[in-house]
Amino acid sequence: MSKHPVKNCLSCHFLAKKIQKQGFSQVETVTRAERTALQKHDYQLKGSLKDIESFHCFRKVWDERTEPGLSNNREFSLAEKDRDDQCFFFEYKPNLSFETAQQMRVRKKEVPRVEKFVLIGERAWLVWIISAAVLLASILYVKY
């Protein structure tokens, strides 16, 4: 069993990498294979990770390029830091773009709010019955 929290950067879709390709920097999602290599404690960017310059959060929560101490302690920043309280956490889904993941995260947060209104709507009949009973009781009370 892993000592790492379930909601960490390795399990978040917004874990991004900066790589150099043909002299240009690109930002891409960290692939499943790369996440597996990182889970095996390959934090020094060797082997399959050697082309990666740095890691950062696509939603700009943290960035190794602007916070040099993070690259010195990648295991903490990627695997050990609990991101459960981070508002941008979204579980990693292979082959999903950052933009689509963001839309899905927003939609997932909106669903519970909609369900609350549905529950209130389902109980509207109860409000009508109570209102009718109170009205009937007040009419009968006034007549007698």
C-alpha cells in the first residue's frame, strides 16, 4: 500500500511537463507511462523522462521554473503533497486535453448544485399540501 495521498499531483490531470522539441518549448500532459516512472521514484528525469525540462500545474497552482526548491524535492511536490484541498484537482484521464479536463471539472462541480434544486422540486407537492391545509384551517377557524 502506498504512503502517498490519493489526491496528489501524480494522480491529477493538470500535471504538465515542459519539453524541448526541435528548439521549441512545449507544454504537454504527463503521460501514463511517465507517471508510472515517477511513481517508481525516477524523480531525477532519467530514462524515459530525460526530455522533460520541468513540471508544473497547468492550472498555475505551482511551477518548478518559478519555485526552484520544488525541483530539488520532486517526490514531495508530485507524490507526497496532499492536493485534496486544492480546488483544481481533477483525476487523470488518458488522452484528454487540458481544456476538456477543465470543462469536465467545472461540469462535475455544477452537478450537485443542480441536484439540490431537483430535490426541492420533487418535494414541492409537500409545500402545496401544507399550504392548503393551513389555508383550510384558517378559513374554518374564521367561520366558527
